Amino acid sequence: MRNKPDTTPLIGAITIETSSVELDNGENLRDLAIGDSVELRPDTGHEGLWIAAKFSGQHQDWITLQHAQQVQNCSVAPETACQFNGSWHAHPFDLDGNIRPRPTTP
């Protein structure tokens, strides 16, 4: 018997309502700052590690999260290095598995 191949598409970014997820502290995603990471449970439909990239809406009603992975050495390329280099932290990754710079507030 052959195993069924995994056909789950890789998602680089999602935009969801900030009120759709409750954080461990009882707040919702509006409590995050740009660059903060969050681990979403399977029941959210978007399981895994995500990093806050931007808010939209009059009252930060929507948040765009980028797929992220834990890294320790983000200085593999000068454009991705950040203040947390040397300690474990989250960084966005594109669909090809390349590390991207952490989002910052404009």
C-alpha cells in the first residue's frame, strides 16, 4: 500500500481577524507587536510558528502573519541579521525555505 502524498500547500503569509485567536494571556492577536511570534494550535487551521508582519483596519482588526522558523544565527546574510542574533528566535521564511528579515514597524 502506498502512502498518500502530503498535498497540504505551503503558506507564506496569512491575514486573519485579530479577534479570531485567543492568546494564553487571554488577549487576542491585537496584543502582539510587529515582529512578535506566536505558535498557533492545529484547531486554528494555521498550525505552526508565525510572526506578526502588519496590522490593518481602523482598530487593528486584521493581522498579517508570516510563516516563521526558529533560528539562532540570523546573520547568515547581512540583510537578515537582527538584534537577537546568537539566541534562539523566530524569523520569517519564504516558501523556498530562505530566511527573510524580521518585520519592523515603519
